[in-house]
Amino acid sequence: DTRSMFTQPRRAVSLLADQRTDFTARVELTGLPTDQAIFYRVFFEDAQTGVASEPWFGHLRSVPQTRRDIRFVWSGDTAGQGWGINEEIGGMRGYAAMHVTRPDFFIHSGDTIYADGPISAEVTERDGQVWRNLVTEEVSKVAETLNEYRGRHRYNMMDKNVRALYAEVPVIAQWDDHETHNNWYPGQILTDSRYTERRVDVLAARGRQAWQEYQPIAGVSAGGTGFEPARIYRKISRGPQLEIFCLDMRTYKDANTDGKETQLTHILGQEQTDWLIREMSKSKATWKVIANDLPLGLVVPDGPVNQESLSNREDGAPLGKELELAGVLSAFKRNRVKNVVWLTADVHYCAAHHYSPERAAFSDFDPFWEFVAGPINAGSFGPNALDGTFGPEVAFFKAGAYANESPRSGESQYFGHVDLGADDVFTVSLRNAKGAVLWSKALQPER
């Protein structure tokens, strides 16, 4: 209803929630009035007796039709490096810090779970303090079975801050590597001795099925393969001022190599690349936000030689996966795509990078910003080295005091906040998990 008293409610019913979907359910709501407060209550009803559960109440604001102030947040990396739900410090407090800003939506930039990172009851921190986690059977080992992947998502929903934010803030979810296994790519065979199932394609199908069941995205049908037709990459319109382009830099990725191939290799794949160029070029929104689950110019190693992301550690002309990004950036310039901002997570610290052809080995593109945030509840790391191929420059960064710093203080976990005004000024701030603003930048729209 558009009123909290539910005087004229509209009722929607899901398909049966049972073991085939881990008792998750989804309802697709269409035809919502624009720019309205939408109140909802959700309950489950026993299929045999009709007995109903207590309702869960929530509310959100629907997509605007005219210009108005829009606020949103983004981050990534939940329950990583063994830092799970510690109720002694109030649980995953980064989610509460995002919630208090009253955002219109939240972009979860990937690593929504850490399927490859067991969570133990106690962890001794560097200073000798003992971190105490809530634990379940499914998080006590690496996830291999469908139930173990599902259990990772169930675990995160045990946190009161996660539940509170999800009840009132629409989530735009992406996936990255830890929904399956660290730094994975299609066709990989693991050498990780913790696994009995080492075919990544098998693990990824189970991980993706669980992810789709627990995230607000088109789901997997009961008994599905885990790779159903619904795409993870997609466009979300938030009115005339803003469109979000969510990338999937995992499903179509070629193997992790040193990245120095003279021929083009893929991180997006041809179909997704064509889609991104086409949809960005025809977008009428003032601002186009690209949510990339892997950073562009940061060096993200996968071992001593290979690279996980685009960059190959060399500042010269594009090679390998860099060639795919070069093609995208050149097409944006050729098609006069303006006001493009890239938002990412993955590297466990926060940063602001400005890319300019004046500093780059490859110069056929227009300048742009990439902002990095996260982790929201995982160990902090960084900073990473920059690859100069596309001319990035560090305007700001903040990392933890040491590698794998816990979320106890909240000062070394991060999220990003965007305040897009009715005047189209796009203000980005980088904040820690206590909500403190560390840095901000106001971007003026190019007309």
C-alpha cells in the first residue's frame, strides 16, 4: 500500500516455498506508482492448513519520475576472512551505518558471502582480543554442496543490521568470486586441498543457484541447473537522473593469466560488451553509473604471476583483458556518452581514482572517475598498486592499519555514499563503518 495503515492494500502471492528453493520465495511487483512511499507486509501461509505467520513490515520509495534528491550507498565483501557476526560489538555494524543515511537503494558490489572462508567460534586478533562469532554448521567449512552455499546466505540474514537494512532499502546485488571460490574463472580445476569437488563449474552452478534464491534478482526455477537464462548483468533505471549498469565480470571471464596476451581476452565477454556499449550510448539519464565488481586500474594479483582483474602490472599499451576495456572506453567517447562514473569494491579498502588520457599509455577515451569502497564486514587490506595504462591517479585512499584488520573498531571497513541532487550535482563520499565521512567529491554534470 502507499499508506502505512494498509487501507487499500494490493495482495500478491508467490509460488510455493519449499525445500526446492530452500524455503525462499519471491514476488515480482509491477505497476507501482512512481516516487511514492511503498509500505509492505510479508507473511508465510501454511500450504495445507492456511495458518499464517506473523507479518514482517517494511517500506521503500519507488523510482522517481521527475528530478529529486536521490541518495544511495554501495559496498562489498560480507563475512570475509573469518570475521562473521559478532554480537558483542552489535553485529555487522557497517550495515547499520549505511541504513542510517536513509538511502534509496544499496548496491552490493559482490562477495555477498565468503563460501570459501570458514567461520570459527573464536578468532584471536593481532592485539590479543578475542573475536567471537555466531556460527552454524554450514559456515564451519568451505561450501561445496548446494545446502552449504545456501547456509552462507542464511547466516548473513541472522544479523539484525542486515535484516533491518534489507527491509527498507532496495538491494541491487552483484556477484564476484567468493560466492564460489577465491579468484575463480569458468573451466578452472581447483588445487585447493579443502575441496572434494574441484570442478569450479560445478561449484559455481551451486553457488549461483543459492545466490539467486537469496538475492532480489530473477531466480532459478525449482530443480534448475544454477545457470538459468536470467542474466546477472542488467540495467536499473532510477528516473531521469540516473541509470545503474550492473556488470558480471565473472561468468564470461577467460582464465587468469599474466594479462600480456597481444590478442583480446575477455572479462565481460562479447555479448555483455556489446550490451554495455549499446545501452550506455542510448541512455538519456544524466548520470550513468557502472557497477563493476572488479576494479579497473588496480593490480589484483592471483599468485606471483597471474592477474585476477584487468590490469597486468605494466603501464604500456593495452594487452589481454585491457583490450576489452579499451574498446568500451573508446566506444563511449565515439558515441559521446557523458557523465560516466564507475563504482567498485573487491580490494578491501576505499579510494578515489581519476582516469585521464593525458596520463595514459592508451588515450582514446574521455576522463572519468572510479570510486572504490568496502569491505563492509571483512578484513581490511591494501592499498594496491595502480597500472598506468589508462592513466589513473589516486585522489584519496584509506586502508587498514595492517593486513586483515578486523571490523571491531569500524574504522577500517568502508562504504560509499552518493547524494545526487535535484540540480544533478553528483556528490560522492567515502565513509567508514561507523558512518564517519573520510573524503568527498562533488561532480558537476557535463551537458
